[in-house]
Amino acid sequence: GQGAVAFTGYFEPVYAASRTQTREFRYPLFRSPDITAWSKPHPTRQQLEGESGVQISNRLKGLELVWLRDRLEAFLIQVQGSARLQLTDGSTMTVGYAGNTDYPYVGIGRELVKDGKFTLEELTLPRITQYFKQNPADLNEYLPRNRRFVFMRETGGAPATGSLGVPVTPVRSIATDKSQFPPGALALIQTRLPVATAAGTLEQRRVLRYVLDQDTGGAIVGPGRVDLFMGTGKPAGDRAGLINSTGQLYYLLLK
């Protein structure tokens, strides 16, 4: 085939957090309940956390893992699937994906585009973050549109790990739909990625490199999507959030 796909990026965020709920740290992440005992349809995001993100359902009470100070940060951890948290007691905690409710992923960025807040070409994570900093009340409108709710688990300091159970490597690990592509396979990508310049800025450059298909994601559905892992922390997040390009994906398979 032509190998043409849409590329995005993901990363392991680093955020401040607290093991106890305070006035500053109000937005929880949750351990996974026994979701197999839940009848379907599962509760939606809004039913589990309320419109404001702090009206917690009885189904989740007692399962709080850690609290974030920023609602969008807590949401993005669910989207990214892992995080490294700097706790108020000075220690570090890592969390990873532990399951989700039975709803398709809905990207809030696409919802903002659909509502005319900005164009598809302008769709980047920094633009989304800036929008909600300027319009925090809109979190109540847009976050519940992603009805899927993701649960997390403490991972004991382990690095970000893909769906194959092995650590992912910055700019060398990709997430794809495993119903379409072979897990663990060696692939070649050609696309445009943000690269740091000597001046400290990021500019889009065409790259050609080998990668390993080691992960998957709720938003990565069908043969036309690839998510590239960019690393840990804000610099990686800045780069990941700027990836919105098309390119080619080729798998190297023995005949």
C-alpha cells in the first residue's frame, strides 16, 4: 500500500500531586474497581466524577490513588496512560494504565475544532491547554464529551510502559491499532516532527527513522493512525503536542 498515515505524539507527563486531598489538590486519579461486576452501559465520565470533576460517584469512593491540583492535568494523565508525579512529601510516584470503561475515546481537541474554537491545522496540545487556561469554565462542557473513564495504578517507579509490557523509548516507540498492525514489529516512519534548534525553539523537520511498534491507545484506531512516544516531562510534552502531520509507515517483514 501507500503507507500514508496521520501522526500524533504522546508523552509521560510530570505533574505535582498529593497522596491526600487538600484545598489545593482536589482532582483525583482512581484505582480500577471490579469493573467486570458493572452492568452495561457503564457510567459515563460525568456520572462518575460530576460535571465539575469533584462530585465523585459512590462507585469510586475509596479508590482514590492520588490528587492533582489541575483538572486538565488529571484528564491528560488518563489520555496519555502514564505519569510521573512529584508528591508534596518530596517523593516521586509513577502511575500507569489499569483499565477503562466501555466507551469509545473522544478527543476534546477535535470537539473544540468541531465547535469552531480553532481549525484542524491549529490543533495541538499547547493550543488546547492555552484555550482551557483562558476558558476554564469550558472544562465542564468539553471533558464530559469523552465519556470513557480511565483507571490508573501505581507502578513503583517503573518507566513508561507500552501495551506489550516493556518500556517505551522516546522517538523510537509507536502506538498503533493492534487489530491492524503486528505488535513488536520493526517499522520505518517518514513524517515531520518538531525538532529543537540551537536557538531553543522547535521547528518542523522531515525525519526518516526506524521504530518499534510497542503500544496502543484508545484514540489510535484503524490503519491510518500512528502515535509516537516522545519521552517524559514538559519538553517531551511540548514536542508531542505539536505533532499533527501525515507521513508514511512501512513494516519490515520477512518474506
